[in-house]
Amino acid sequence: MRLLFVDVAVLSPRERFARGYVSVRDGRIEDLGEGEPPAELRVAELVGGGHGRLVVPGFIALAAPVLYPFRGLGVGLRVEDLLDYREAYYAALMGLYELSVSGYPVVLAVTTKVSAVADAMRAAGVTGAVLIPFGPSYPALESDELEKARSLAETGKIRVYAMKCGGETPEGLKAIDCMEPAGWTGSPWIELCRLDNPEERLRKYWGMLGYGEPLEKGSEAHLVVLDLTEPPAWTPSMEPGWEWLRGSTPRVEMVVAGGQPIVDGGQHLYIGLSDCEKAREVLAEALDRVKNHLG
């Protein structure tokens, strides 16, 4: 599948220009540059962009998506012990919905509910990794979930890592240092305000996942198209810079994960209103259970 974005500004660690194009083919950045695309790139299954649009690399969320419905209760990851597969799946699906429409095509999902979260990631169209914490502060991983994690790691469809959080990590999973989400942050634009160098953060996570350089020819195609034609996040100049994105919440027009659009026109292409209504139905009892557990 080929996607083509024309007449767009581009902002990435290596590229900054006010008017150009980005071509995506078979899940990777085929080409990008200033001005008009070459004639051989002008035929595509989907053409987007236009004046006032800015293309940026796909942001990577470090999050615990199962906690999303309970974000106002101050709960930690141990709340996962209170949820069955179905409840954890819909909790994660709603969290991934918010993350993706906000501009996160890639999610590092911290969880011990491996099966539910991996299935929710596939259903939401996002890519990324499942990070399983091992340590005294986290729920113990059940044996069937460990086998699921090993199976996912072997297939490589969704990357799986065992985080060293004060406990022993099992064989068959790549071990990494512990990374904990700093509460629920559903917006990359809030996160952007906290970073002195957003490009350094992008490179760190992209490098860890082996995606290549953000928005560079040949790298995996995870990107976001923003509409800056009017507020919110209107800019006085289309000369791209991270400073223009701080302190506002721009309209996310399109999100591409692994070369596939998952958000278009601000609407999620994989998750709809019926999923949200089903999630509310499934999680009603779970919410009462969690509140009772908290006392």
C-alpha cells in the first residue's frame, strides 16, 4: 500500500521544511523531500496533506492502558489482579483508543495481562511492545500469560520485553531495565511541554524498538498529520519547530502505524461507538469491584 502526503510541512530529527512531501510504501518511508514529489511517486492508494498540515514522527507512549478507565482513582498496576480477560481487554482498548487519536501510533504497554493487551493492540491497529514488570511491587505473571508472552516474542508481531523491576526475569524474554509510566498521559502535547529535547526521546524509543530514524527514508512508517490551519495550535509560520506545538493541543488529522492509517479525519478507523458502549457495559461491574477494593 502506498500513501502520499503532499504540500505539507515536515518536522523530524533530521528533516525540517515548510513545504514538501512524504511517500509511504509497504510500511516504510519510501521518500520525502521539499517541493513536489517525483512523477513516479504521484500515484497512491491514499493521498493526504495539503496547506497548513504538518507531518511529525509518530509519538511513542509509555503507558499502562488497562488502567485507563480507573485513571481517576489513583490505582496502580495491581488492580489488574481484579480483572478478567474481557474486562482487561476492553479497558486496554479504550486506553489505546485515546492514545491513538491523540497522536500515539506506537505504545509501550506496561501490563501483566499480556493476552488481553496484545489482542487490544491488534484490534486498535497500534504497534509497539508489551512490557511485563517483574518485581515485588507488581502482580505475579500467571503461567498461561508467560507462555503467551513467549509465543508473541517468537512471532515478533508484537515485541515483548521482561522489565527488571527488582525481581527475576524469565527465560525466553528479552530483559530490559524497569520503565514506569508517570501516571496517565493521554496527550503527547502535554508530554512535549515536559521535554527539553523531544527529538532525543523519539530517538531513544525508536532505537529501542528498532524502527530506524524517525521520518527518515527507509524507516518504519509511524507518523502523525496535524491540521494547523486554525486554532487550536494555529502557528504564525509554517516553518516547522517543536516550540509551536508546546502548550496547545493540535487537531490530529491522520495517524499512521506501520504504514497503515488508523485515524483519519480525527476518527478512529478500527474502533467505533459500539466498542465504547460495549466497554462501558463490560466495565461497569469491574469499576464497582475496584472501588470496593479501595474501600
